[in-house]
Amino acid sequence: MPSREQLSACRVLVVGDAMLDRYWFGSVDRVSPEAPVPVVRVQREEDRLGGAANVALNVKRLGAASTLLTVVGDDAPARTLESLLEREGVAARLGRDEKLTTIVKLRVIGRAQQLLRVDFESTPDHEILTQMLADFAQALGSSDAVLFSDYGKGGLTHIPRMIELARAAGKPVLVDPKGSDYGRYAGATVLTPNRAELAQVVGAWSDEADLRRRARRLREDLQLDALLVTRSEEGMSLFDGVGDSGQLDVAALAREVFDVTGAGDTVIATLAAMLGVGMSMRDAIQVANRAGGIVVGKFGTATVSYEELFE
């Protein structure tokens, strides 16, 4: 278990698609006369850090230092995002794209249930992303681990070059992947797909032995140190080529699952912080698994504190 002092000295660089998670909470007392949908009388609004920004917040709440590198628009949601990051103590290097709509996920909540989600987004300008390579190289030197949070929104166009720079600098590189082309993540230390995301890339597996073969092939093809598959109620499986089976299975620890939103963010943020302080991969995933088990008992995009995790 790392001490608070060890964690506070650890710096994690988070790069990826940041977004604003906006919640409208209200009561539902009737059905609309205009269409067969519930009418929500909004009583409270709340903005939270989402996407890569939530990952950076998770790192910070654990007690480590986090720096977020991302692209936002020049609009009200971007200013709200910046204000929240500043309030939470997350260092931010924000690329500004005047033509970009900052990503907002608006969730309408009634009777403690999500009734509707509305997304606002667009794709960032390629020149802005190219300019951010210099910011990445500058922030890399003072970082102990690099974490890429890919939500498929276009903010990680230059991830192959960034991974190359990070590995050349001797930094552990963690990637929360998206889509079916994992070739762009080649050379990373570890990828953390969930079951569905992995099946989209390697195909459906028939049993554990088949999964192990597919995972090994993917690791070898992409030259990864490890592949960590999050499997919901089945826990996690680490494929690292160590030991007889090359696989370590960790059982799920959640006592009560309330909301899985952002659980993957918490897992990879915890893993990055643990690797950043020098913990081995196999020990680090035990801690990350515990963090995931805690956060699914909370509502919406949430975090885990040092006290919750270790005390």
C-alpha cells in the first residue's frame, strides 16, 4: 500500500476526450399530453467533470497530482469545465478550438433513474491537435505515468506518436481504448477494454482458453506488456504472459451496484497512480479492482478517496 506521501509525489498525465457531465434532477408526476413521455419538473442542476476530465479527477482524489491535456471549444461549457478543474486542483493544458462544441452529456434524472441523455459534440480541428504535441512533450518530463482516455471523439488523433514519445521516456502508458482499430495503441504498457470492447476487436470467444489465446495474440501483435479486461460481475482478468497461464483473474468486490457510469475511469486512474508510485502490475490491479468495487455503489460519474480505498 503506498503512503500518502508517495502518492502526493506521483504525477499522472491524462490525455484524451474531456467532457462536461450535466445532470438535471427532477420529479415525475405525470405523462405529457403531447406524447407518451414523462414530464420532468427540474428541481436541481449539477455539473460534473466527465470523460478524460473525470479520469484526471479520480487521480487527484486518490491523492496523486494530475495534469489534463485536452481540446475544448470557446464556449460556456468549456469555461465551466475549466472552473471545475481549477476548483478540484487538476492542472489543465487546454487547447482552444473556436469551431469546436465542447462535449456535454446531459442526463435527465427522475425518481433516481436516468430517463434521457442528450449529447452535444463535434470533432476538433487537426491543426489544434498537432499543436498539442508540443504541450504533451513538455508535460511528459515531469510525469510518472501517462494515461490516454479515448472516447472516440477525435481528441487522440496523434496517439501513436504520443505513445512512442512516452515509452522512449521510460513512462508506463495506460490506454482506455475505443473502437475496433487497436493498432493505434501499439507499444502501450497496458490496454483496459471491457468485455464488449475486446470482443469487438478479437471476436467472440468460446471459453476461457479461447479468450487466453486471443488475448495473447493481441498482446503480441501490438507489443503490449499487458491487457487488462474488465468483466463486470466477473471481476477482471490480466493477461501479461507471467506464470504458467499468463493470466491473473481478480474477483469482483462490489457489495452493491448502483451505477456503473465512470467505473472504468476509476479503475484506470487508480491503476495509473499505483504504477506511477512503482507498484507492480499484478499488485496494482488488486487496488484498482477495489476502487472499481467502491465507485459502482455511487451515483453517476464518481470518485474514490484515499481513505475509502486504504483505510
